[in-house]
Amino acid sequence: MNSNTLRKDSGECDIYPSRVLDSARIIQRQDPVVYGSAADGPLDGAQLASYDGKGYLCIDGLLSTEEIAVFLEELERLRASDLVKHAPEAVVEPASRDLRSVFAVHKLNRILAGLCTHPKVVAIARQLLGDEVYIHQSRINYKPGFRGKEFYWHSDFETWHVEDGVPRMRMVSCSISLTPNTPTNGPLMIIPGSHREYVSCVGTTPEDNYQQSLKRQEIGVPDDATLADLVERHGIDTMLGAAGSATFFECNVMHGSNSNITPLPRSNVFVVFNSVSNTPVEPFCGLPPRPPFIAEREDFTPVGDH
């Protein structure tokens, strides 16, 4: 069965429809996973093949001890700021008023901008996407000890496609750990191989859905049966590592994390790189796009040294 649908606004064919069908469906990926080659950057052939097969790649020791200390100090300074908590770019827990995320840190903070555009990070993103890249989204994620909230299973591309209008799967996320990721403090979990199948979800996108979804995502998440099937076929990998490590993961891979009830906090800087050949169009849900601090729509200037 052809799962493509026509966009109501233009008649354009949407090859990755979601939130428009009457039941959840699996659509086979129609885009490459790795666009570059071993000659295009620091990753060797084995690393590229691993990313292609699993949908993620872990890099140990990306940052030095000195770099970690500088960036972690800045994270803690922002976390303690009441001014930051009241900024539109901030996401705050409704009950505790703890800071959960701060978006667009590559624009708002000079120190963290240096991390988002770190030459080691940008070089890998360029290689994986086979193109110049710009930052589609950046943010700090705080998962404090004792009450750090979970992130439910989802594919980032499903949201970026439906709500931001990103046409194709030519994006990569990088999660840079500034605290250790242990088996118990709510580390990132990934269903390896799930990036080759797009889960078309049910439900209708509400207006200004981002205001709710950034705190608790309920629209654009897989149904239980589909998720159980993915896990049965592929299993679950847990991203563990010391501070200074990084995980590059494919935009369509299914991922999530548990809550953190240990005393050990988990904080990371999250950067999404998009190919300059894959810039957003009008959102496929037919609603106004999300704010630019969540999804870049204006500045597609390539990042990194040339």
C-alpha cells in the first residue's frame, strides 16, 4: 500500500505522513543514513558502517577535562538564574519549577555556542550528512538527581517533519555529556536499527503543541504495539559514558530515557545539525511553524571552520 498522502495546502506529496492516518503504520525509510564517506571526515569506514546499521555512534573523550569544567560551570550558572527560567526559550517543570531545558543556547550564550560549534562536533556532522550544515536546534537538557523527568519514546524527525516542515531525513543530533551517564541516572536509550522504519503516528496536532510537548510529549509518539514490535526485533541499547563523551544519533531513530531518582544528575548539551540542502518548508501538519528558537527557519549559514 502506498502510504504517501497529499498536503492539503499545495497538493504536494508527503512521503512521510504522520498524524493523518486512522491507525499507526510503518513506512520504510526512503533516504540514505550516511551521506558522506571515510574520506570526508574523522570517522573511519567501520564507524560509518556502525552508524548506518545502528543509527547512532558513541564517541568517548570528545572533550578535555578542562573543557568539561568550563561548560559545566556555565550550565549550573544558567540553572540557578531566575531570569533564565522566565525566558521564552526555557522549559520549566510545572510542579517543582526546576529548569528542564533551555533552547537556542548557540545564540543566547557565548560559552555554550563554542560547544555547539566545536570543530570536532561539526566535522562529524558534516561527514555523516555529506554537506555543509547549520544548527536546526540546540538546547541544554537538565535531568537533576532525585526528580529528573523522563523523555518518552519518539522519533525526532516525526516532529521536525510534521511541525517544522523539514522535508527529508538528512539530519543528525549530537548529545554531549557534561556529567557521567550511568545505568541508573536516566541515560539515553536507543532502539538500534529503528531509524530504517518511520512510524506514522495517529492523532491530530493541536495548535501551539510545542508548549505542552516540550514538557510531556503525547502527540507524535508510537503506540504500544508498534513500540513493542520494534523492541522485540531490535532490542534496546543504553548510552553510557563519562563526562565529555558524545552520542551522535540519526534523526529518525527511536529513543527515550527513564526518570532519574538517583542523587546523580545527568546534564547534556544537545545540538541538531541539518543539511543546508534540507531546509524547512511549511509544516506538514498545516499549522504555523514552531518558534525559531525551537526550529531554525531564518539563518541557514553553515557552521564551522572552512
